[in-house]
Amino acid sequence: MRLALLIGNAAPRLILDALQSMSEPSALVSWAASEWSRSRLRDLFPSVEFVDHWDRLLTESLDGVLVCDVSPEILSAARQLAHRNVRLFILVEAASSPAKLFEFMPVWQEHPHQLIPLYLSGMEQASRLALQQFAERHLGSLWKLEFHRILQGTGSANPLCSLDAIDRMLLQDLHWICETTGFPQHVTMQFSGASESPAEVTILLGGNSTPEIRWTLRSHAGPEAWTLKLIGHDGELEFASQTGRPESLPLPVSMPSSGQPADILDSNEHSVDEARVRDLILQIQHGLSGAAPANTSSSEWLRLVQLAEIGAVAQRSRQRRRTLDVHFGEASERSQFKTQMTALGCGTLLWTMFGMISLLILGNVLDPRDREYRQSAAAGFVLHQEQFETGQSRLTTSGRDSLRQIVTGWSETSPVLILEESPREAAALNQMREQTVLQELTAGGVRNPQGRMVLRPLHGTWFETAMTLAWVLVFSPLVVVLLLQFLILLSRDPALPAGSRTS
């Protein structure tokens, strides 16, 4: 067996303990980001082979890679190694928060069978043993599970002060809890004591088809310990970690329906960390054996995403102080694209709505044009200087077309005809242009045109252009989003042939 290690700034102790305890000898290749990690690996594994950069691992023949950090370099290495069909064991505890694990999602989407998460709850085997003995004793159907974990605190330091630490511990325990009882449908999270420094954290999980789950977490000055109680309709069974359980920790005593005291069994004869090491070894060996089908490894990472969603719902439950439902979304590029398009569409609608209101208000307040000019411009009864030949009194082709339309609608509307007076031109030229327009109107059959024509300068002609550009700026994002909606049709899964469907 040939394994590789990708380590960040610190070498995880439990990973090193697991590698030392593995019965099958293995060759170890490692890349570490810090000299301290490299020196510690050399002390524990004198035969370890170090590489200067992670890309050297691409040329090695590897059975698996243990990923012990989340960093840009390690993410790049994971993508390249997965592309070469190397199994990647992602240490869940290595991330500073469960949200950091989502950075591996692009790797999983490209290579769904290569990523295997490693959990360090220490309860993987103990929970199976508890469920097995619960069934052997015929205690009825399981309707409630209570798990109480006590973390080790150092002096005044309270490990529950860090929300990320609570999320990581919950994520570890949710794996075996959901394997035992199924995924919950609603979550409630409660803090006992101050929110910034809680004395105890309680999470209640449940659903119509799942047992009631009560998960609690607190800390004390002694070693880490836990208790597990399985309650059925005909009795209950209780387990506790023996080593590390202080004498002052009372195990709950309850009476089953039969009237006999509950069974209290010590399922773990070693420390909690030793149980974690054993679970870690079994997970690595199971992942390397290839006994599980490929779709199982693909669903393991999807299960991790769903467990992280439960933790996120629990945090929202604490903030809102009420029970919240859990809604699992499909972890795929298609669902992510739809989510992003929905958020983009809502933002675009808000932009358009507020932009329209703002332009309507600003247009009325800042419009420098007078009423006479606005009415004439709306009817098309304005002749600008650009519609005359430069330095001449003759109309251009567009000017003659505009004047012809004015003659046609002269008797159908009442605004005056405004002839723009340019301050750059001589007064005589402006008057000649006015006479030219009067002659054209008279020749077109207009009677007494001078009564409805005025020669004057125009103010605020730029305002109409500015407003047009502003309206384009407001509506163009909405048009782009509507056009992009056609991509949703392209993102639909292609129809499967009838012969490829499985029962």
C-alpha cells in the first residue's frame, strides 16, 4: 500500500496515530506546507519520502491520498490527483469550518467517485454496536436517541465559545446519527447560558418517520467523554465511554416500560481518541479496498453536504429561536446554476424597480426644458440647426422631410413650431432661415404660419439624450437576464434512452 499526505501548516495528530497503528505496512509520500510538519513526520516516520512540490505526486503510483487541509495549493493538487483516478480521503476535521469543505465541490462534481470524507467522531463502531445490542435485547422500535458529549476544556478556555468548533463537532456526530436514524425533517438548536459563552449546546432533531434525537454538548476540566442512550417502546439501553468519564459524571437512570432498571454498558474500553483512531483506520481501509460500489463513494460526499446543511439550519434556528424545517437541495452544477440565476433575477428586478422610481422623480425635478419646448418636441414641431446646411439658409434632406411632416400635421395639433436660434451663427443667417421656413410653409398651404412659429434658443436639449441613456442603463440588465433564461432549457438533463433505465 502506497499512501500520500497533503498537509498544511499543522500535521493532524490523529492521522499520524492512525498511520502508525495500521497493521499493513505502507510506503508514505508527503508534501507539507510548513517545516514544522515535515520535521514531525520525519520523527514519526523515518522512511517518509518528501517532495518539494505537490505536482511531484502526479508522477507517483499511489493507492490513496490523505488530504489534511483546505488551501488553494491543496485544492489544485486534489483536482489534478482526482483527474488521475487517485482516491482522495478528505479529513473533515481539517477544515476550520464546515463551509470550507464546499471548496471541494468542483472536484467532486468532476470526479464524484474519487472523494471520500473521513469522520473523527469516534462513534462509528460504537453506534453500530449499540444498535446491534438494542436489537438483540428486543427492546422494541427505537423512538428516541440521546447523545451527550463532554469536551475537554483548558482552564478558563471554553471550547463552546467557537461556533465553528460546535459546527465541526456536530458534523462529525451527525454522520453516525443519520446513518442510525435517517435524516431529520426539522431542527431546533438551543444555548444554555450566555450566547457568546454557552455552558451547554442542545440540538433536537426529528421527523415524522425518524426517532427523536437529542444531542448535547458541554465542556469540563476533565478528559473528553460521552454517553449514548437508546430508548425503545419496551426498554432502553445506555452506553458510556469508560476511560475519561469522571466519577462526578452521573449517568442518567430511567425505567423502561418493563419496570426494570436501564442497562448501562461500557462500550469503549479505551479513550475517545483511541476510538477515533480505530474508526479512522477502518474508513481508510474500507475506502482503499474497493469493496464498495462506485456510486457509494459518490453518495458519501453528497451525504456530507446534506449533513452540513443540517448544521446550517441549526444555526439559523438558534438565531430565530424556533424550530426550522430542513430542505435538502440537489448538489449539482445545474441546481447551483438555477440558484444563481434566481438570485440574479431577484437582484435585477429590484434594480429595475428602484431605477424606474428614481428616474421618474429625478426627471421631473431636474428637467431644464420649458413647457413650450416639451410640447413642441412631443409633436415633432422643432427644427434644429443641424437640419440646415452649414452656413446656409437651405434645409438639408432630413430638414425638408421634417418640415413636410409638420405641414401635414399643422391643422391636427396646436403646438408652435420652434426654429432653433444658434448663438454661434449671425443674426442675419438666423432670420434668413426663418424666412426660408415661412416660405416652405406657405408653399405647402399653411395660412398665416408666422403666428405659430418662433425663433428662439433651446435649453436642455442634452436632457432627452441623458434620460434615454439612463433608461437603457436601467432596463438592460433585465433584458440580459431574460435572455439568459434560455440557458436553463439548455441545462436540462437529456432524456435517457428507454434501454438505459434501470428498475
